Amino acid sequence: MKRKIFGKAGSASIIMILAAAFLFTFTSCEKAEFAPMGGPDSAKMKNPAAAPVKSEKSIAAIAIDAGFSELVEALVYVDANVEPSPGLVNLFLNGKDQFTVFAPTNAAFENLYLILGITDITDLPAPLVLNVLLYHVTEGRRAANSVVPKVGTRTIETLLGTTFKVDKTAKIWAVGNTAKIVSPNISASNGIIHVIDAVILPIVP
């Protein structure tokens, strides 16, 4: 059972609208803003490497240093506007638990804004943004070889309580759209980051 602080929030209908937009629009960006750091690149995902050694930096610190400003802004926005605050920034900056984060690039967020006709993550309801963020995180330290299967697909259970699948080419088959892992195995002190080229969307029943 997932931690109660991460319970589902927001409007299912809004999420379905977001998902529909993605189903009819090309959503991937051309390159990641993280370069591969010790892990396999996207061309080698059929034989992904084992878990990298832990870094001294946390997930949030790495995201901030690497310029993932849209993802960081989304975390800050949710913490400030959802009651009770889920404390995502502190969790990923100072928390001791291990998480695996599928982190969309700035270009992935900007493509979402373009599709929806908005200019910033704050134009969306904060509970909806929380749901989307939780859909990008799973518990535990999961390297590429624990995420990308050698054959078939692997199911990833997220903090939202909704799953997505990953195939042997590192393509993510989310409930509402698809994405691709473009830079895996970014090691953090409290988990692992896999950079993806689209914001993946859940559809909550």
C-alpha cells in the first residue's frame, strides 16, 4: 500500500482531457537535457546496466543542478497549493527513502503547455499536477535493468497507485500516452533518475 500522504487528488475529467490531447499529438522532444551518466544510452537499452553507485547528491539537488526547472517548479507549485502539503521538495531533497523518478525534460513540459494552450504549470490545478507528478515516481532504487525488460513488458507501480508498462526498447506505455527513456541510471543519494522525453499521463477512473 502506498503512503497515505500520496493519495489520489484532483479531477479525473481534467486528466482525461490531458490524455486525449496527447493521444492526437506528437509529444516527444528531440534530445534529453541530462547526458547519460555512467548508464547505458538509449541505443543500448536491450542490455541495460546494473544499479549505479549512489551519488552524494539527492534527486532534487541533481534536478536543480541539471536545469530541470520545469519539473522543480511543478514540485514547488504542488507543495505550496495542495492541502495538506505533500512536501515533495523536502522528500526528494532531504528524504532518506529511496525512489525511482522518471523525469521529463524541460522540452517535454513545454510541449505539454503548447498542446494545452497554456504557458506554465501553474495554469493547471495543483491537485492535478500532484497526480501527474506521482505517476512519475515509484518506490525503491530501480536501475534500468530493473525497469527495462529483456523481452515483453514490465509493469511499474507508481506512487499514484496507477501503473504503466515499459518495453524492451525503453518505451513507456502510460495510461494516457507514451514516452521514451532517453537517459537512464542517473544516480542520486536517495534513488535513481531516468530521464524521459514526454510528460506521462494517468487516467484516474
